[in-house]
Amino acid sequence: MKSSIRDKAEGTFHEVKGKVKEMAGKITDDPKLEAKGKAENIAGKVQEKVGQVKKVLGE
């Protein structure tokens, strides 16, 4: 699998995982879990953008 496709797929996975953690943190009133979810969501978005850039560059 090309690294750009892998980065985009992993980024999407981390976004979804982060959103789930964030919602779980809100439901259980756990600010630490909510913060971890937000951080993972943002990291996933960044990784997905890296994949898009790699695709444009042809990697």
C-alpha cells in the first residue's frame, strides 16, 4: 500500500477513535478522556493531511 493511502486511512481511523473517546469523556464526565479524544482527533486530521500532501508529491 502506498504511504499516502496508508497515512490517509490511519488518519481517518484516529479521527474516528478520537471522536469516540471525546464523546465517552463527555458522557462519563471525564475531562482527561475527553482531552485525549480531542488530541487524537486532531492528530488524525494532521496525519490525513500528510497523506494528501504525499499524494500530491507522488510518494
